[in-house]
Amino acid sequence: MNDQLQTAKDWLGDLSKIVSRQKTKEDYEYAKKRTEALGYLINRVGELEKDIRRWEKSADSWAEKNTKLEEENERLYRIINRASERNIGYIEQNQRYKQALEFYANEENHIDPFLYTREDSIPVHDESKVNEDGGKIARQALTGDEP
């Protein structure tokens, strides 16, 4: 309670004494109504001061909770960033796997071509691209090495 509120309470006590000394009923009723109104206002100010203290404590509590939530958000943001970085690596890895699978899935790469020599136009058997590769493309896709 602040000093001004205490002073108002003291005045209310003084006014109550004055009211009790009123000579006529009208003066007594008039002074009593004013005293009651002042009493109500003093009580209300006291209640509001309590409310303010409670709200200040609540605000402090919310500020603490907000700080904790901000810290948690920062922690989760770091986790998301690390996961995103790993995902980029997985995307690149999947692209390598896809290219290797496309190479081995292409039926033309399994055909053994016939080559002709210029001298006699006799077909010469050659290995397919898959046989020539010998799995090199697959190993590069798995290890991430450049061709």
C-alpha cells in the first residue's frame, strides 16, 4: 500500500468521526454517503494494487516462459538445419544412384555391338557398355567418387 492510500484511509477514519457528530439527520445521511463512497474508492484502489502486483508476477512468469520457448526454438532450428544439410547429401546420393540405375536399366547398354574393320568388313565382336564398365559406375555411385 502506498502512502497516499494510507493517508486516504486515515482521512476516512476522521470523516467517520465527523459524520457521527452531525446534528441533523440530513447532514448525517449526506456525510455518511460521502464517507461510504470514499471508503469504496479506497478499498477498490487497494484491490487494484493487489491485482497489479499479481499481474507483475504473472508478467515475469510469462517472460521466463517466453525466454525458455525462444531457447527451445533456437535449439530446434539448429536441429532442422543439421537435418536439412544431411538431406542435401541424401538428395545428391539418390541422384547418383538414379543415374547408375538408369545406365544399367538401359537395354542398349547390354547389347554386344559388332564392329567392322575397314579392311575386310568382317564383323568383330565387342563387349557391351555394361561389360566394359564392369560395375565402375555402380561403385562410383555408392562411394560418391567422381568418374
